[in-house]
Amino acid sequence: MRLRPPDWPLPRPDAIHHIVEDFLTDWTAPNAHILPLRRFLENCLSTDLRNFFAESCFLFAFTHQKLPPSCQQGYMRMQGLVGSQELRHHAVQAGLLQNYT
């Protein structure tokens, strides 16, 4: 912005997120501030910004081509789900994996 001329106008935004604020505002209120902001950002970025458990990421990995960012950053980098025989058996029963034994 410092390199722009002084009379350079700012571009018109595609979307605006308005919030109410005063000194009593609880910025951590899930339904009043966090959820509307998350939905606004999801709409702007065209992606799902929710956090998912490892089992949900496992299901997404086998059923969707594009994973949510929380699954890409955690689960797909081996930080979410630890494999076990029980988990493999559950995935085979759910039809997510083939039984090669």
C-alpha cells in the first residue's frame, strides 16, 4: 500500500462481514461471533473450515477428492489417526477398504 499513489482508491470488496462490538462483547461466543465469521470465510474461500476428528478425515480421504484444510494439515501429515487392526477391520466392515488377508 505504501507504493500506491495518495489518491489511489481501494478496490470495491466482493463481500463484507459486519459485526456488532462494544466493550461488553464476548468475542469467544460461538453463535454470536465465531460461527458467522467462519461461515463468511468459508464462503469467501470456498472451502470447509471446520475441524474434524481423525475418523471423519479417514472417511473424507476415501470418499472425496478434496479434503478440508484441517484434514490436510493434520490427518494427512500422520498427525491424526494411528492405524490398528481394529481400525482396519472397522474400515473393511464399512466398505471403505478391501480385505486383503
